[in-house]
Amino acid sequence: MSIVTKTGDQGSTSLMYNRRVSKCEPRVDAYGAVDELNAALGLARASAGQAFVRDHLLLVQKNLVVLMGELATAVEDLPRYVNDGFSRVTPDLAVHLETVVKTIEDQKISFRGWATPGGSLPSAALDVARTVCRRAERRVCALEVSNQLDNPEIIVYLNRLSDLLWLLARWTEHEAGAQTGP
């Protein structure tokens, strides 16, 4: 089967279970923003010099696949999604991110004020991923406001992830001896 299906040529796409929707539908916008985040994380992971960063980003990318699958499923199809054995975003995913944050914070690295992105290429990639994460979070919040989000843990996860990405960028700059302040 070719990647060129032509099924989207008229501006529609399929959610899970072949439910056709417009490509500008808020659900598509939300999981599309998470897909962009995953790509930005791939760039950050590829440019990271430390295994600590690469390993944690790879795990996050795998968790984002779970998150995207859930977002790509209409609320009314979620029981079928779960019955088919697909995973959903659970609180333990955000708890893991909090654990990584604590590991970094326990190192007592000093950060003066707000950082200006660009102290190093790897930290800049993490800051780009952080801003994409915040956009994805806003798109998912729009789903919640319109009663199209069944799982508020998705918002919690994205919020924790953006915090972690900011901290990883600062940690990366610190490790490289780069300037983090204005």
C-alpha cells in the first residue's frame, strides 16, 4: 500500500476507527500539535550530548505516541479503543516527569532569572520543544473547553512536560558551561 492514498485530498482525514473529520477540526489540530512536539523532541534528542537527556526524551516520545492515539480517537469511540487494548494517559506518566524534575532540582543548579534561549544548540532545541509543548497544551485545552476531551490527565502530562523541558534546557546549558541568563 502506498503512502499516497488521496483520501485527504478534499480536506478530510480519519480518526481512529475510520471516523472522517475535517483536517481543521480541533481534535486533529490537537494531535497534530502533539505530533509537531514529538518531531521537535526528536531534534532535541538528536542534538543532546548527554545520555540522561536522550534517554528521558526517548521515553517521552514513546508516551506521546500513546497520547496522540488517545487524542486521535473520538470520545464516543474511547470504550472501543480501551477494549482493543490501547493504552490511555494515566497519572503515573506525569508522576514520572515530576521524578525527573526532582532529580535535576536536587542537583541545586542555580538559574538566574528567566533564561534567553540559545545558550547552546541542544538547549535551544529543548526550548523550541518546550514552546511547541505549550502550544499543544493549549490545543488540548481547547478540546476540554468544548467538552471533547475525556481525559484531563493529558493536560496535566503536557503541563509537566513543558516544565521538564525548560529545566532540561537549563541543565543542558549548565552542563555545557553556557550562559543561561539575559
